[in-house]
Amino acid sequence: MLLQYDEYELLDLFESEPIITTIKEEGMYIYRKSTPEGISIMLHLSIHERRCHIILSVENHSVLDAVLNNVASLRSHDGSLIIHRIDSENDFIVYFKPNIYIKAEY
């Protein structure tokens, strides 16, 4: 089973096309977004491996580097990205508005 997501929702949240890191059929993408305040988020997405790697940085200094395995789905809701994992009751939430920040409960 593949990681479930809507490509258009990610385009809307990140406001840009993903970078395809290999051939498209391998399902590995990088999404990036930066703010004028120097906050940036990078999402490495591996569809077949069901893995998300998220890096949150402020002025080129990493403040969060998280690898999430067993990801079932990504979905957009009210300007946020909700990452649901198979083995966890708690979702990992990336907020994009009004500023980029993350809510993570393990």
C-alpha cells in the first residue's frame, strides 16, 4: 500500500512544484517553502517507503529534523498539512498560516 496524498493540496500549501529526486515512478519528491522572515520547511516524501522527512529551519539553522515512518496519509486542512501515521494515534501537523510551525506529539 502506498502513502496516500493529494498532489494538488501539497502544491497549494507549498506554493510550488516538487523537486523529483529520481525518476517519477520511484515516488520520491522534495517540497520546499520559505518565508520572508527566514523560516523554511522542507518535506522529503517517499511514497513507496511511506516515509516523510521534515526539516524546519530558521535563518539556515535547523530547529527540527524529523523522519516519520509508516505514514498512511497526508492531507490538507485549513492551511495545514496533517501527517497521519499507521502506528500512532497522534498526527504530526505542519501549519503554514499565519506562520510556519509544527505540532508534533509522539
